[in-house]
Amino acid sequence: MDAAAARSRLEAMIEDLDRSIAILRGESPERENAPADAGSGLSEHHRVEAALDALRRHRAAVRGALDRLAAGTYGRCVGCGGPVPEGRLEARPDAARCVPCQARHDRRGR
């Protein structure tokens, strides 16, 4: 993937993630629930916080890809330095690792 196409896709991803984060922040349930609703509200709060956490992690990965693009290292594996396959970058423009390095990273529990 050429640098201009990668930048465009990554910037669009940042915009989408920012929009999703803003929506979830607006839907975050209040901490002060009636006693009867305390259990369900807390559960909903945890679901929203978990979703926000996942979105923030994804945004950080996309930001990292933009940083690698600016540094001229986009498309190189941060694990082994080898190339990240074009198909992987097409599917996941924010991919930082080749498939074998990503598998090792996942097995270690991130």
C-alpha cells in the first residue's frame, strides 16, 4: 500500500474511532442509579467502559501506524524488522507486526 493511501485510510480510521468514542461517552450511564437499578447500571457502566477501553487501544494502534508512516518505517514489522505483507496491511492498516511476530506477541498476552 502506498504511503498516501495508507495515510488516508489511517486518518479516516482515527476520525471513525473518535466519533465512536464521543458517542459512547455521551451514552455512558450515570453512576448514581436508584438502588433497584444499581446492579444493572453498574453492569452497563462496565460494558461501556470496556468498549471505550477497546476503542482507545485501537486508536493508539492507528496513531502508532501514522507515527511509523511519518518515520518511514510503516510496513516494517516492529518485532523482526521484516516486511508486513501487503495483504495484512490492506486488511489491517494499523498492523505493526508480521503474522508470526503477531502470533508470538498474542501468545505472550500482550
